[in-house]
Amino acid sequence: MAQYLSATENKPMPPSTPAVESGAKNEHAPALAFDGSIFGTESNIPSQFLWPDEEKPSLDAPELVIPTIDMGVLSCGGDPLALSKAAAAVNEACKKHGFFSVVNHGVDLGLMDKAEEYMDLFFGLQLSEKQKAQRKLGESYGYASSFVGRFSSKLPWKETLSFQYRPDVPSIIEHYLVNRMGEDFKDFGRLYQEFGEAMNKLALELMELIGISLGLDQAYYKDFFAENDSILRLNYYPPCQKPDLTLGTGPHSDPTSLTILLQDQIGGLQVFADDKWHAVAPVPGAFVINIGDTFMALSNGMYKSCLHRAVVNNRAVRKSIAFFLCPKLDKPVMPAAGLVNAANPRRYPEFTWATLLEFTQKHYRSDMHTLDAFSEWVEEQASKNEAMP
């Protein structure tokens, strides 16, 4: 299967920062299939999954202290002082590293437990069965094993199953699973449809809080994302007998707007802050929230899309579920007028999520420079169009 080379070369990172994922073009590389049930017990790690010495994981990374926000501050009749303090904590975290956690979020704990438990029903299948939902090259939905097909080196030690979520399309996840996997997956689809709806509701509430934190109207971002074209992704990291040699997910910032992450109690999320890697410890019943590249553009660079990665272990499967809030595909992405001034001039060109999504799916392997590389690409395309007769 042909490998895909980034159309824009990944920029070198500062000396103090670990290098990011890079893909090498290899038109004759053989197709691989990452089967967690087999790879999880192998002591010989295939070379495609080995990372360079300078990028190998630090399994004993110190813990990153991130603020925990009580979402109850948004309730009717809530304490204005508590809301102000929560917004200030979000502002500080998003300017520094873009990560915080939330509790009292209104998502049913039983639904959270089932969403984690049901993952085994899919990822425990034979590989041939999982491949019924195989993601096609250039798409962002379906089953993927280590993104094989685009890259031939530094592959992630994981399997994923991704769904498109749109609030204006009823039962979109349920219908997708039945169409790809059959009627036996109807209940599975219903569960993740319900989970997606809960994530969408929470995401819009978070956008209210984030709007306040930036000094904007509480409804500004909630209205912006009321119509959205988002992604729900199940991440499955099998055990690795040599976890110090590979990574579950390589260093990157999310190209999306906002990520809501449910991680199990195994742990593995790491964030690069203050020039070193830190672990983000799982907290029962809480979600980890982080800013993505698209929202960094919406905030005119005030809020940070931070470098993060996932490490694996040799003891147990690690599972996580991510909801990536994204704008409607054709909605223009530009900062609010109140966030652009002489002290903070406009930093990024106007774009749509559809264009950035295509860029990351077909031309560029997401890293901490995605938004800058994309901005340059957008401006280059605009210049070419202007030059055309």
C-alpha cells in the first residue's frame, strides 16, 4: 500500500522540545495490519513501531497539575463569584498549556462506564471483522490500525474506531455501525450515539465557560458551534512488551477545536509543558479537556493547542474515548473582533474546518506546527489563485 508524504515538510522543533512524528514516502512498503491480540504478546517490536532514542517515551514523567473545574457553576442561580473563579482558572490553563479537567458535568456515570466497557465488543473481534469498518485513505471515520497506509515509520501502538457526529443528523452513529457492521451492532451504535449526544451537550456548555473566560458573551462560542461536524473516537492501546521503545500516539496537537477525553484508570496521557513531559493522571468520573488548533485560531492565538502524546504499558490494555468538537465544515473560522487589537493583531488567515481537515488527512501529519504549516499553505494557495488569469 502506498505511503503518503506530507505536502508540507514538518518544521524542526526547538532544541528543548522533542521531535514530532514524521512520515517518509515509501511507494513500495508492504501493507501492515496491527492486530492487538497478537502484537500485545510479542517481545519483538516491528521496526515500523520503533521510535528514535531522542523521542522514546518517559514512563516515569512527573504529574502535570491541571485545574479541576466544577461545571455546576453554569447552573441557573449559580454563584457569580464561583463562575468568575472557574473562568479565570480556565483562562490561566488555556494560556499556559491548554489542559484542564471537569467534574459535576452532568454526564451519567453509568453511561461513561458502559462506553468504556463496550469498546471490548468491537476491538475484541477478529481483525477481518473489524476491517468491515475500515477507514479509507483520506477519511476521518472508521476503523484504523496505526494509520497504516499513510506512513511507514514511527507508527502508533493502537487501534481506533471513529464516528462522525452531527447534532442535526439523528442516529448518525447508530446508522453508520449498522451499515458497516450489521444489525448485531445496533445496540452498540445506540450506546455511542447516546454518548456522542452527551459529549455534544457538554462541549457546548464548555464553550459557554470558555467564552466567559475570554471576556466574550457567554453564548458567543455556544452559538458558533451549535451546528457542528464533530468526531467521536474510541482509542484502544494493547499492551506492549517493550513500552519504552514505542508510543501509543506520537506527539501532536489536536487540529480540532476542543477535545473531551474520557480515559480509563490505566493512565498514559502525557503533556509537554515547561520544556518537559508530564503525565495527566486519570480521575474517576472526570473528563480531561484540551484546546485544539482550530480554537487556537478562533482565540487569535490567546489559547494554546498543546503538544501531547500517549504512552503504553506491558500490563494491560488502555482505553480512552475522545470527542473532538469541530465547526460546521463550511463555517468560516476567524477570531471574534474583541480578540484582535494592536497588542494582539490577527495571527491566522480565515479558513474552514473542511480545508484544515483535508490538509491533515491528505497532506500533513499532525504535530505541534500544524496550524502554522496550514496557515502558510492557505496563504500560498490564495497567492496562486490571485496569480491565475
